[in-house]
Amino acid sequence: MAEPGDPLVEAALRVTVSGLDLAAAERFDRELSAARQEAEQTGSAAALESFLHRWRVFIALRRRPDDAGET
């Protein structure tokens, strides 16, 4: 898995989010900025890991909403 804060992963997620929902792309940018700031303040990658997970789930749900309840 990619490292939290990997700019290529962040860019790829943003492009994907933008393609699915332009309004969500603005929220993505705000949340990424907040996650980076928290990571810098705490010295922990947990905020970035959580951010990446949330947006991967968002993308998965938008791409395959019928599979949302499956595990």
C-alpha cells in the first residue's frame, strides 16, 4: 500500500473524485489540507491514513453502489 501523504496517491484520488462529483472534490481538498495539518502537528500519519481510507470508500461507493452492503 502507498505511504500516507504520497502526492501521487493524493493526486490520483482527487482526479477520480473530481470525475465522480465536482462538489466532493472541493471537500476532498479541504479535508486533505486539514489531514496534512493534523499530521504535521501530531507527528502521526493517522489523520492522513484515515483521510485516504474515507475517500477510497467514497470512490468505491460511487463506482459500485450496489456492492455497498457487501463485505
